[in-house]
Amino acid sequence: VFRLDRSSKSHPPDPSDPKKFRKNGGGVLIGVRVDLNVISKKIVLSNCPAEMLAVQLTLENGMKCVISTCYRVGTLGMYNHDSVVRSLRSILCKKKPPKVFLVGDFNLSRVSWTDMSSPVSIEQAFVDSFNELGLKQLVDNPTHIKGNTLDILLTNHEAAINNLSILDHDSVCKSDHFPVQFDIRCNVKRKRSTKRKCYNFKRANWDALNNDLLQVNWNALFRTRDIDQCWNVTKHVLFKLVDKHIPVVTIKSDFQPPGFDSDCYTACRDKERLRVKFKQTK
């Protein structure tokens, strides 16, 4: 997971509404599936005050593509524009530029994407810069409840985009924006699922474990040892008893976090059921 938190530069205080932007929270995030056989690396956008994040993915065949996201406060002016464009140039202006996919909320509410024009000068500056950099905007439907196309998808490789769609309002989470969904066509293989051993806590004999721990003469074990040695002794005794009273099972990892067990899976299903119910009754 790659993230970039909100800052006072990307969200400067609004004199007319001091409480408009919270001090904490916000920001942008990119998640890369751990089971994809790719090398992911965050691109350092030097001295970029914009809320912009970029991650380079290197595929098995050596092909590089850049996934980027950006949030722009609609009241920001040319300084923000120049920062975004400068960052894009650092990614694109290479002898062999990567395939770039930039998605985000740019708050370009007055732009007509059919004729690439806007009556607002700062918005027109963004449109002209996108054209100059060879980036095409692909979202042509409203992405906000007020009917504006605020969330856009820019790319220099349009042929790689499949199944672009705007999802229903609140289909992912409660928001005044509509989610944008699309696929990127590329030949990416999945990593093989590995097996790992873990404790089966549901079959643990907790009473026997606690009884054995009560029988340990900790004072005798600690009496002549320093604190580091005491800690090592504690671990040795504890795990020896854990291995005795808690069985070990071998499972496929499926790239899930170790703590994601059947209870977590059930909780996620319950959460999804409640989300669907919320969507139907809101």
C-alpha cells in the first residue's frame, strides 16, 4: 500500500471557511495486490506540493506502467497546476516513456471534455497541458451528484483501457462522488500460492497451557539472569508449552494476512450484506 497524506500545501486554509479542511485525514492511496508478479516502486515526485501519488509497476517482460492518482482542491491556482504538470513531465518525458494511467478528482467542473474547452482559465490550462503531454481523458459521464465530471482518467495508452464504467452512487461507500471502474489490459501473472504453518487456536487446550505455566518456577529461572536473558528464557518456555498444547496446521496462504481467518471472512460478508441493505434503503 502506498499513501500520501493531506498537507497544508495541498489543502491550504480557506479564509472564508477555516474548518473546511481537517488537520488530519484525507490524502490519496494506491494499493497493489500482493499476488501479482510485478515489482512495485513509489515514484518520488520531488518538491511537489500537490496531493499526487505515483507508483511504477515493472512486469515480467520488463514493460513499465505508472499508476497515479491526484486530488486537486478546486480553488488552487497556477502554482498547483505547474506542480502537477512538472510531476507528469518527470514521468513522461523520457526516451521510452512508460504507460501512464492517472485517475483522480481534479475538480475541473466547467470543462467540456467533448471539445476540450473551459471558460475558466485555470481549467483550460490543465486541458492544454494534458494535450501537450499526450494524455487523453476517457471519462465522459458525470461523476458527482451535481452532474459534473470531476473524477477523470488520463492515459497515454488508450488501447489498454477496458470496461470503463461509472458505478452507482454509494455503490462502494457513502460519498457525493460516483466510483470510476476500469480494467488495464496487460499480461500479468499471479504468484503461486505458498503453504505456511500456523497455530490452530480453535483447538488449543487452554486449561492445560495455563496449568503448565502456573507450574513454572519463574523466580528460579530469572534469579541469576539479566533482563535480556530473562526475556529469552520466557520465550523459550512459553513457545515450548504452546507447541505442546496448541496444534499446528498447514494452510495455503493465498496471500492473505495471517490474522485473516474464517471469522474475519464472515465479518466481511456481513459488512457487505449491510452495505447492500444500506444502498437499497437509503
